[in-house]
Amino acid sequence: MTDVVLKVKDLAVSFMSELGLVRAVDGVDFELRRGETLALVGESGCGKSVTAHSILRLVEHAGGRIERGSVWFNGADLLKMPAEALRRVRGNRIAMIFQEPMTALNPVFTVGEQVAEVIREHLGRKRKEARAQAIDLFARVGIPDPSQRVDHYPHQLSGGMKQRVMIAMALACSPLVLIADEPTTALDVTVQAQILDLIASLQREQGMAVLLITHDLGVVAEVGDRVSVMYCGRMVEHGTAHEVFSEPLHPYTHGLISSIPSLTAPRGQLRAIPGGVPDPLDFPSGCRFHPRCFLKTRLETAAESGGSRICSEVSPSLREWRPSHPAACHFAEHMPPAAKEPAP
């Protein structure tokens, strides 16, 4: 668990819109270690998927621009790698399960052909051998009647089956790193559990590292080793899953955990983070979370605090408040000790 296989440093990505420049990712840092699952969490629109797509420079095909940063893999910076060399990494050493299998699979080719193409492209197998390997992969990921399903088109498969095809395609070349972007979105809870168990089982078999992109904290609690929390394009907290869930150091993390539905909560009561995500064209000054922050409000109303104007004036940097548990908050030491304590 000490071998770093992927290191993202000071990553910044922007998109030009009709209204101006949108900084979707702004100075993101994290490390992914061999054999572990790192969960990247946050609300929709916080920059999780853009971060994942930037690792393989896929944002460049969607109008995005990588402004600065580095992505180190096997001693090379992927952001500076020539296009041909990067093609040998994509889908081979670093594979990705995309968020929507319905749109990620080509509707005019059979699913078996699409998996076999990856095998032929990266492993140099002949057509017949690639087809046989695709059938074997289908069997491994739990697709029934794989020798028949291999000739089916995407529209002939259920959502869960299409997601299994995507997993088979991602694992075809035994990657060192698997990026799973919302792999259980739009699946019912039974299929969701099967997909998560499948990824975990294959991870143990192959020893690969998994970067899991999700907004579902239940999934994180089940499979995550470490957690990185994003808000408005920035990292606000890192830590082990146990540390982050039991003793969060950032008010946003605390709010996310407190908003998880609970069977013990009064009937009909759901906790929510007040306010909304700010306009990406006009982020607030200082800490981007301060307009919604219960901790800032608490400190401002406490007679002994002297106020907390620093929150609205100075952007906090990630600081190690506990060993290997940094958070970007000026007042992390004042955080409530229990993650389930309701925010005022």
C-alpha cells in the first residue's frame, strides 16, 4: 500500500463558455497507491469527472484546457507525453469505466467486437484469439451465456449487463490503474452491489489501484480505503475512509455525512447543507464554502471567537491537522468530534 502508481499535482482545468472562463478544476493534488481504492467524492459539478478525464487528457477532446499541473505514471508525466505514447497507456495500463455505458458503447458494433478491438489494439492478438479472450472476460465479469452475448448489440443488454461489458473492456489488458467514474449510476441497488463486489474481486486478483469517482457516500463507506473530498474544483480534505467518516475536519465533509439518510432520524426529516453551489463564473472570495458553512456562522456568533472574517477573505490551503489527514479549513480544530452530530 506504499507504492504510488499515480500522482496528480496542482492540476488545473478550464473550459471557455459563452459567459466566460469556467475553472472546473483548480489546483487538485492526490496520490493513488498500488492495490488501494481511493474515492473521489463531492456534489455533482464539483470537478470529479473532469479530474478523472484529465488524467488521460480526454478533456482536450471536449473543449477543456489543462492549464497547469502534472500527472505522473510510471515515471512519466502524462500531460507532457506525446500523443502516440499516450495511446499506448489509455485502455492498456490505465483503463476507465465511463459514467454512462449507454453512451460509452458504440450502438452499431456488437459488444464482443468492441472488447476484442481493445485486445487487438493493445495486445496484438489475432481476431479469433481476441474474440475468445472477450468471451472469457464476459464469463469472468458474470455475463451469462458469454459465447452468445458476445454477438449482441448494446441495445439488447440491460443496464447492468452493459456496465459489465464496460468492466470487461477496462480489464482486458490487466491495467495497473482503473478509473471508475460513477460505475453504479442508474443501476438498482441489487445490481449496484454486484458491480461493486465484482470490481473489488477483480482488484484483489490483479492487484490494481482503483480511483472511484462517486457522490454516493454509502458506496465509499463500503469499498473506499482513502477518501478525497472536492468542492468547487478544489480538494478540501484527504484521509482514510475511517478518519473522514468518524472525524471529518472540513465543514463540507461534515455536511455531506450528516445528510446521509438515517433510520434513526425523526420521520420525514432529512438534513441538508444550506444554500447552493456557487456560480463557477463567480466563486466567492476566501473559502469557497464559507457562504454555506455552519462552522463560520457558529464562530461569528460565539462571543469569544472574535469573528471569522478570514473565511471570506483568505483562501485556505490544505494543512495536516492530523497525521496524513489534511483539510483546507482555517478552523478545523473547532469541528464537532462526531460526524453524525447535526449541524446547526
